[in-house]
Amino acid sequence: MSAGGGKKAILAALTANAGIAVAKFVGAAITGSASMLAEAVHSVADTSNQGLLLLGQRKAEQEADELHQFGYGRSRYFYSFVVALVLFTIGSIYAIYEGIHKIQHPQSLESPIVAIVILAIAIGLETYSFTTAIKESRPLKGGASWWRFIRNSRSPELPVVLLEDTGALVGLIFAFAGVGLTMVTDDPIWDGIGTLAIGLLLGVIAVILIVEMHSLLIGEGATADEDRLIKANLVDGERITRLIHVKTQYIGPEEILVAAKVAIAPGLGIDEIAAAIDAAEVRVREAVPAARMIYLEPDLYRSEKV
């Protein structure tokens, strides 16, 4: 994922969520709706999260230095992990607490039609944010399913925004249903049930994000397709006859570290070995542009080597 594409989706989500948060707080103050208040807190959490994602992108742009010689690319993974924690603590736990409280102590809503109007507007704004994230993600998704894209993506921002926006849209539907059923039945317990449903939904999304971002943070290797291309292009069959072993790791969303030991044809001179190594690096980078750091160790193949 290009940083520009991810930034566009983040900015769209930030703009939508900031406006929605203000409207929801106004609606919650007027109506006293717990689900509306939970959704307002949810939108504040989402707005903060988009700010964290932008901060992560900015930190990742820092040049490598003596302390961080492979650069700061993993800052994007770290801040995405923080986003998942914020979504869980501020969004999910608060909504679950508020939902249980309102179920145990239901309170009548005032001017619930105000909440309905605000929620309808919020659904429209969230749909704009969601469709922007879909548009930016589709070229990277290719023929894979959306779930596989979220699981396999080495770039954190778009999966985070996609899941956040999905949760926001479904949460708005829960809030809409809670307020609507409260109006129809004149029973405010439905508002509490809607709030609880929002909290549980956010909890599920947060756990998915925590698991995925933790995996990226500790380091994931190249994707299956990238791994196949790297291995295929390391060997030319003449000067480099065999791949003895190779290890890969994403050190940032757009940068793969490749470390490999390759078997050199017997009898080659130093100049020929160096030329073979250089040529292999060129082939790999052409096939997998993200493979920017390549370290190859030439050796003679022996069957007992691992």
C-alpha cells in the first residue's frame, strides 16, 4: 500500500468521525440516549485513532540512524496496535458498561426523533468514509476476499480503517434500532440493549486488530507469492545453482529484509561471484520491489547443510 493511498482513507475517516462525534454528543445531550452517547464516544475513539495512524506514518518517514539502523517503518505497526487498544478500552468497555447500566436502570428518551435524524446523517457520513477505504484497498486486495486481505496485508492502515468503518456502520445500525424500538415500544430497555450490542461489536473488532497488529509488530515474513518470487529469482541455474536457505521479514509496511545463503557453482572467481550476487539482487528487486534490503551469503552446496 502506498502511504498516499492509506493517508487518503485515514483523512476521510478522520473528517467524517470528527463531524459525527459532535453531532452525536449533541443528540445524546438532547435525548438522553445511552446508545447515542456510546456511539459518540465510539466516534471520539475513532477520530483519535485516525490521528494515531497519521502520527505512525509520520514517524515511519524518519531516516535510519545509528540507533535504528533499519529505519522506523515499524512505527506504523506500533501505532496501529495502540489504535486497537484504544478501540477496546475506550470504545468497547465503555459501551458495554453503559449498556448494562441502562438495561438495569432504563431511562425514557426525550425527543428521540432527534437521535434518529442524527444517526441517519451519521450513517451517510460513515458510508462516505467506508467507500473511500474500499476504493483505496481494492487494488491491493486483488482477487482475494476482504477477510484474507485483512489477514494477509502487511500494511496496517487500510485494514484498520476498513474494520473501524465497518464497526461504525454496524454500530450505527444497532443504535438506530435501539432508539427506534424504544420509540415504537415505549420501553427504554431497547436503548440499553443497542448500547450493549455496540460494545460487544467493538470488542470483537478490537480483538481482531490486536491479534493482527501484534503479529505485524513482532515481524512477519514475505507473503506466499512474494516468497515464491524471491526464491525463484535468487537462482539463475548457472552461477548460483541452488538456494540453501532464505529468511524474510517485513521491517516496515513497504520494506522486506531478505537474508539468504546461496550455492555458487564451483570454480568461480571472486569477481564472478560478486557479479552473480549483484545480478541476483537485481532480479529479486525487479520481481518484488519491496525487497529493498538483501543480504546474500555465497557458499558451496553440501548435502549436510541446512
